[in-house]
Amino acid sequence: MKRKLTAKKLIAKRIAEVLGYVGMILIHGAIVPTTIANIMGWSNHTPPLSMVVLIQAGLFLYLIRAVAQKDTLYIISNGFGFFMQSVLLSVIVFN
């Protein structure tokens, strides 16, 4: 039998969800400037290829887990991160 959430638990759950999205924005905020700078030609300093590939592999595995658990926050976050790492990887390889 499914129990109802109390108002306190519901508020705590919503706060946790909002904090998760804020965390996602902060994490990807570190990836986006490097990627954009390399695409636009503002910088020729790319992260090491091994680092990008390992981050991409980890994000892909996390994405599989998020899809299996139907966790929207992590599906969005890992999907976006995987996409940005793919772009950065293509910049490193084809540049």
C-alpha cells in the first residue's frame, strides 16, 4: 500500500529536487565555457583526450542507470553532459 507524503516530506522532496537541478547547472557550467571557447576558436587549450573519454564513458553509464530508474533529473543531466563531452571530443579529434 502506498503511503501519502506529509507536507513536510513533500517540501523536503521538492527542495531536494530543486537543489539537484541547481547542482546540475553548476556542474555543466564548468563544461560549457571550455567547449564554447574551443568551438569558437577563442582558445586552443583543450582538456586531455583521456579525461574527456573517461568522463564521457562515466556519463554514459550513469545515463543508462538513470533511464533504468526513470530518474528525470539524472536523465537530463547526464544526457546533456554526454552531449557536451561528445562535442568537446569531436573538437579535440577533428581539430
